[in-house]
Amino acid sequence: MTDIAGRLLNFKKDELSSALLSALFYFSILCGYFFLRPVREAMGISGGMGQLRWLFIITSFSSLALVLVFGAVVSKFNRSKFIPIAYAFVIFCLLCFSGLLFIDARSGGGFIGSGVETIFARNIGYFFFVWLSVVNLFVNSLFWAFMVDIFNVDQGKRLFAFIGIGGTLGAIFGSWATDLISNASASAYLPTILMLIGAFFFSIAIIVMRLLDRINRDLSSDNVRISSSKNNQSYEPIGGKFFDGVRAVIFSPYLLGIAVYILLMAVSNTLIYFTVAQGVLDNNDSFSQRVSGFAQFDMLAQIATLITQIFVTTRIIKSIGIGWTLSILPLVTMAGFAVLAIWPIYGVIAIFQALHRATRYAISRPARETLFSVVTPSEKYKAKPLIDVFLYRGGDVVGAGIDGMLRSLGASLTSVASATVPLVVLWCILSISLGKAQKRKDQGR
């Protein structure tokens, strides 16, 4: 049965158990996160779109501080210790947030954004928005850094799409359950309940990660080449200084290219995000309705992602290469804005966001993560979080600034679509160049 499953999924001998556990690991992470994401979004728009832009700016600077602190932690520990520590920190924070909101609700506080909310609850909501906006990229970056650490380049091309499906199923379940719970409950305890459920799934993620790490260690000791690391380096402290990640990005043209790709992706994503957020704010009045609205958007996007992963992603990277695969997202972005300029209605916005996120998660992400399979352990765990978290959030700030400027000038979506054309050309050229650079680095190892 194992051999049949391996052939159907394009796995080689002894890869099935690691692939299944990796998929379960990602399922747990994204399931936990998607119980939290709609809560974050509803909290973020409670003060209006102007306040939301300020939260994006605060998030960007907060992400830099967290990345530098984590760089210091990585220098002292190996991955078997610092990854569980990072996820345990997430759980601890969720328990604190849920406890504070529980106390507020017990004392008579109401939904955030309602007429009976307290200043305390609103500030907790804003703080939660910033915290989760940093943490969600961080935990994803850590997960994929772990994946490119235990799987080599060839395995990444074959296995990452399957592992991504595990995460997408977790996101769909989390979004569906959040929508169900928020529609069934008008209680002020709703954010507390969803945060505790999210913490539970992150606890499962820690257990699965430890089991996966143990299996990989056993396979390595039996001389089965599952990991691309040599001489068991993954179980030694990374070493170095906390600012090594900053230095690596500045002085490595390869990492700098990945950083620019991330910035362009973040800008496009933020422009779409603000369009969606404005639609949810205009069409929903209460906190629970907004949570439900964002959960429905998430579920639609993740279903589109799952369909893409099953019927497209599993073969596309191997067929056309990493560079051309990366260039698909810029083209989808330009086409989506062009259509939205003609039909700027709520339903089209929902479809565009779903297709854009499906392309990001199902096609762009596996290819993008493969780029990191040819860098050093220090760059994976120090430079990669800097790129994935701080520079991504920096792109968010740029996107928020562009959105605010365009709205203040009364620019139409046609103008926005026209402005994306030169960026898309640059983005596509960069994508193909990164694919070629990754191939050269892999051949030179």
C-alpha cells in the first residue's frame, strides 16, 4: 500500500512518512492561524481604514524587532529547540490575549467595534492585530525553513505541493469552522473562544514537528538521504550574530533578488487586501458579521488554492521550472486588476482575491521556498525570516501608502491597473532570473 501511494504521489522510497507528517504539521499551523485571522481582520477595521493603515506601519517596525530577537535565539540553539520555542511563544501569547478579553467580557465589555466596547478591549484588539500580522508570517517562514532543511531540491519540487495541500486543508477547515462559530454566536466571548482553539492547533503542531524531526534524525543516522544538510549540521547551534540575516540580504544579490520579489508581491497583495477590507466594512455592521465575512473570503480563497494545488501545482514546477512558475503570480495580478477596472463590484473583488491568493499559496509559494534550498543554514533561519517577515511587512506599508494616495486623489481602478504594468514586467524578469540563479547554485553545490 505504501509503494502504491508513493507511485501515485510521485514519492520515492522512505519519503511517504516524512511527507505525511509535514502535511499534518502544516495543517495544524494554518488551521490554528485561520481561526485567528478573521478575528484579526475584524479588529483591524473596527477603527476605520485610516487606523488600519497606521496599524500596517506599526506592524512593519515590530516585525524587524522580532526578527532580530529571533536571530539572537537562533545563534544559541539548534532547530530542534528554537522552532518549538517559537510556537510555544505563540501559544503563550494567545493564552494572554484570550485571558485579557475574557476578563473584559466578564466585566461587561462588548464586541470590539460595537457601541459597548471598552477602550481596553479596542487597544487589545489593535495590539492583537499587530502581533498576529507579524507572527503569521514568522511561523510560516519557520515552517518552510524547516522543510527546505530536511528535504533537498529534487524532493522540494516533488513534495512541497503535497505538503502545501495539507496546509490548505487546514486553512479551509479553520475558515469554515470560524464562519460557523461566528454565525452561531453573538457572545462577547467569541474572540476568546477562537483564540483558544487556535492555541490548541499550534500545540498539535509542536508535537508533530518533534516527531518529524526525530524521524528525520533516525533516517539520517541510517544513511538515508532525506536531508540536504551534511554532517548532521541541522542539529548543531546555528551560531553567528543576531544581525547576520541583515548582512546576508545586503551583500547577497541572490537573497536581495528574493527580497525584491517579496516586496512586489506584498505591495500587490496589500492593494487587494484594502479593497476587500473596505467591502467587508461597508457591508457588515457587527463584529461577528465581520468575522464571518472575512472567514468566508478566506474559505473561498483556500478552496481555489486547493483546486489549483491538486490539478496544477503538482506538475507545474517540474514542467516549466522555478523561474517561469514564479512569473505566473505577476501575470495574474495584472490580469485581475484589469478585470476589476472594468467590473469594480463586490463579487469580482472576491473572485480576484481568491485567484490571487490561490496563485500565491499554491503556485508561487512552493517555487519561492525552493529558492532557499540552496542557501546556508544561517541564511535559512536568519535571512529568510527577515525577508519573509520584515520586508514583506515593509511591502505592506508601501502598498498601504499607495492605496491611501490613490484614494485621496480619487484615482480609478483603471489607473491602478495601468500602474501595475511596468511593475509586472520587472517582476516577471526578476522571477526568471531567480530561477536561473537557483539552478546555478544547485549545480555548484
